[in-house]
Amino acid sequence: MKIKMKTLYAGPAGVMEAGKTYLVNPNVGLALVQGKFAEEIDSPLYVEADAVPAQAVVFQPDEVIETADAPVEPVEQAIKPRVRRRS
């Protein structure tokens, strides 16, 4: 999602200056737009029907791993506390 910042933003992903445009994650962009910290320029959430391919490509993995066939690890036993004997 492309946004144009209205104010300065400083967060874990870095600093975004006011007046500049940035390509951000749609979740982050939507939060900034709803909070009125940024303006939405371009949104990948709304796609025209002509832009979608007629036939989708399906990914087939080479090898399928079933969880029922996975080896079972032994259960760890708790360590018993030591008892101090007073003499």
C-alpha cells in the first residue's frame, strides 16, 4: 500500500518523514490512514477485474510430510528435588 505521510512517524520499522510517500504493509498503512497520520495514495486491496489473471497458478510441493508419520519424541521426566539430611 502506498501512503503519503502527513506527520512525522518514528517506530520500530524506522522513521517516515511528513510529505514523503512510502510503500508499507497494508495493515500498517490502514492504521496510519485511519488515524489521520497519512493519506492513502494507492491500495492493492482494490483490484480491477481486468488485472486478475483468468487462470490461477496452483503451487504443488514436491514432497508432502504427514504429521502422523513423524517420529515421536520421548517425554522428558521431571528431575526430583534433592533432600538435605541434617546430621
